[in-house]
Amino acid sequence: MKIQIIHVNTVQEFENAINNSKIVVFDFWADWCQPCKMFARVLDELMEADLEELKDVTVAKVDVENVDDDLKALIGGQFRISAIPTMFVFYKGGLVQFQMENGPTDRIIGALPKNAFLQVIQAVNSITEESTAA
């Protein structure tokens, strides 16, 4: 199955992505950001792949400079995004927490190579509903 990529510009589209996807990866990016462009190429490669682990994955691309004011407030307030690219992963509507070397986190900052992105998706595919944030 191929990964699905959508573009999110409003809070309503943001909420729809969370509610209508088993796994949704929000990719916060900007056109001028070189690491963002590197990760976009990874997503392009994955769009061409036919990998079983991607069957339930939607990537919601959020161009931080081209969203409405309400979504800007959500980005700056609730998600406290201060660097891009930044990714958040939701599983069945809940924000996924990752255990990293320096402790738990709810975000991935920086461009991921393809194998690292696939490892994130594999980890999310293996979690249970109890490990998602309420």
C-alpha cells in the first residue's frame, strides 16, 4: 500500500486528519527550509513504494507560513513548534510519545532519512492504544 499525503491549512483540516486516519504524521515545514526539502524527497520516494507498513499512514503536510490564523495559534500554542521540520505522530486520534535517549518526547525534530522514518512507522504500528496520550 502507498503512503497518503495531504496538505493541511486549517484547524478543521487538522482535526479531520486526526479523526480520519489510523496513523497520521504531521510534517510542519516551510518552502525556504532545506532540511524540509530533504524530507520531502524521502516522502516522494515512499509514495512510489508499495510497503505494507505504510498502508494506514497519512502524512499531513503543514506549511507553517501558509496556514490560517487559527492553525497558526495551534502550532505556536499547543504544539510549541520552534524549529522545522518538526513531526508529530497521532495513532487512532492520540498523540504518540516516543522514548528517546534524553527521555520521552512527543515530537521528532529534523529531517529523517527513509529508514529512520520507516522505523518510526514500524514502532507506531506496534503500539497499543494504552500508549497514546489522552
